[in-house]
Amino acid sequence: MTKLSPNKLPRTNLVAAAFAVIMISVDFGFVYLQYNATLTFWLLAILIFFVAASIKIAEQWEKAIVLRLGKYIGAKGPGLFFIIPIIDQVHSYIDQRLRVDDIKAENSLTKDTVPVFVDAVAYWMVWDAEKAALEVEDYVSAVSYIAQTSLRDIIGKHDLADLLQNRDKIGGSLQKQLDGYTNPWGITCQSVGIKDINLPKELTEAMSKQAQAERERLARVTLATAETEIATKFEEASNRYLGNPVALQLRGMNMLFEGLKEKGSLIIVPSSALESMNLGAIGGLSALAEQGSETKAASID
């Protein structure tokens, strides 16, 4: 069974219906006042029917396609217009507002043979009602089918990484391709947006593991780079201390001083290191001073 397009569905004309009701009421009143007026009644009824049938209305955003004996004579509206009953026919009402349609492409393969589910949205409108009515049977279905076909074609020309990173670029390419098909029908596609790109669960998990492994690799590379830089700095410091024993001695004194500042700290230093840096006397003096201060405090108590 063939379904009618929304633009071809029967519609109620309230103005014509109201006019018919009023005129029929007047006709009945005339018959009531005039005896033996049957012929007049039927003539008036037929006239009322024809006048009511000639009244048509198109909404502000619509164009009515009028055919006369099957031939296109023009697009009427918006507003009130008249036709010749029986001879003229309103074939359809073309909505010229901006429309929004969802475009879905399930299990489409990318250029690198990855199955994806892409959900997009297309914004289009009829700019020539005559072409939309005469060039294509059902322009709404035609736009929907050509949009799905174009979306699958675009997906097959791009890799998965390109789809994920360049949605705006792909939407622009799809808009141009779709506009090329629909322009001869009096329809323009203003823009196409990629709403979502869904991947199979197994592929998503594999990509997650790959990304995690890549992050771990980068962390290890960063750590190794830091160790290399530290070793380089230590090498430069050792070269400086090698030619300047006084600097090495001062550095050792500074390290010992920093350690002794902490209360309750215990520092174990090899005797060879103390002799090489001449820190034995300094350490002994520091310990002696600390012991003297403790003895003095005890005597006061």
C-alpha cells in the first residue's frame, strides 16, 4: 500500500466549510419562504458547493502546487487563493521552512576497514517549490536516502583517525556532496554535523589498552630522560670538584651542616670521606660543642 507524503495528505479548509454552512443555511431559509422552490434550492446548493470548493488557503511558510487538467499552472500562496473546482487540483503543499533530519549509517566500513556507527544531522530547505514538486516524486524521502548513501560514501573514503579528529571537515564534505545531488530538485543543504561516532566494544577496549600502553611508554621515556639529565649534571659537578678540592670541601661542610640542623638526626660518614674532605676535626668540634652545651644545662638543673 502506497503511503501519502505529509505534503499530500488531505487537509481541512475551515473557511470553505464555514462558507458552505452559512450559504446552505441561507438556502434553506429561502426555500422555507418560497413555496415550490425545489429547483432553486438545488441550483443554489450546487453554486455553494463550487464556490466553497474553490476557496483554498496556504500557510505563511507554504506554497501550493496547482494543476489544471494535470498540467502545472503555478505555485499559489501563502494566504487565501482560489481555484476552479473539478478543473484545477491542489497537488501538494510544499513546506519551505528549514528542516532537520537525522542521518544514521550503521556498520559502515572506514578506509582502514573498521566498522563504525555514525550519527549525523542535516539542515536543508526547499528554495524552489516548483522543482521540488515536479522533479522528484517524494523529495523528503529522496533527501533522506541520498543523505544516508552520501554518509556511507564519505565514511569509506576516510580512515578511523581522520573521522575522529576532523568531524567538521567531514561534515563540510558531506554537505557539499549532498547539496550537489539536491540542488536540481530545488533543495539546498545548508550544513551537516557529525553528532556521534560509535565503535564496537571490542575495538574500544583494544584502543583503550593501546592508549594506556602508550602513556606508560611515554612515562618511562620521560623518567629515563630525567635520569640521563641528572647523570649529566653529576658528571659536570664531579669535573668541577675534581679540579677544585676547596669547593669539594665546602660542599661537604654544607652537607654536614644541613644534616646537623635536624634535631635527633644521626649521620654516619665513612672515615675515608672525612679524611679526604678534612671534615674529621670539624665533626669533632661540633660534637664537643654539643656535649658542652648539654653538660652546662645539666649543671644548671
